[in-house]
Amino acid sequence: MLRNARKVSGNENGFAMILSILIMVLLTALGTFATRFASTEILISRNESIAGAQFYASDGATRLGFDRLDNMIVAPSTSISQDGNLGSVTYNYSIVYSTDAPCTGCSSEFRNFFFLIDGKSPSTAAGGVSTVASKILRIGY
């Protein structure tokens, strides 16, 4: 009986093949995980890039609205809107008259006008950039 036990325990034929198959399965699973992780990171990076471009287009549109407001000498009676393209990203800005109030420290012929400036990139899900701006204008100029 002891003689048969030595024969069975000394028989290691096939162990190297089983070990190599186990290592191959482990490396294949590790490679699959690394590939999926890398492709997910690439998608995240792409989405961040698109969102950043859209935000900067919205912010730029708001700044264009400020420039347009700076060049105004008469308060608009209706809203002003303009569309444009920045590379492949479209933008829109609008200037909407909100209210006006007496100007502190100014003569009575001047008033402080308040405007809502909206800068948007139409493909932005989060909205865009909105700002309230004021400008002192002379009445009846």
C-alpha cells in the first residue's frame, strides 16, 4: 500500500499544463480589465473636452454680450440676440433689459439700467452662463 501511495504522489504529469492554463486565464482577465478601463478613461476625457469647449463658448458669448452692451449709447427697448460659431461649437447670446433705477451720485438725467446677459451653447445640457450687468446711460440722449 505504501508503494502505491508513492507512485500516485510522484506522478506530476500535467501539473505544468494546468498551472500554465491558470496563469493564461488570469492574464487574459487582467488584460480585458485594463482594456475596458482604458477605453472608459478615453470616453471620460472626450466628454470633459466637449463640455469644456461648450462652457468656454457660453462664457465667450456672454463676454460678447458685455462688449455689445459697452458699445451701446441708448438702452434697448427689446432684447438683442446673436448666434455664432466658435470652431465646431455654436453659441448664442442675448441681452434682455431688466429694469432701471436712479443713479446714485449722478444728476437726474442719468439712470442705471440693468440687463440680463445669457450666453449659451445650444448643445450644453447644463444651460450656460448668465450674468446681470448694469450700465449708466443718459436719458434722452
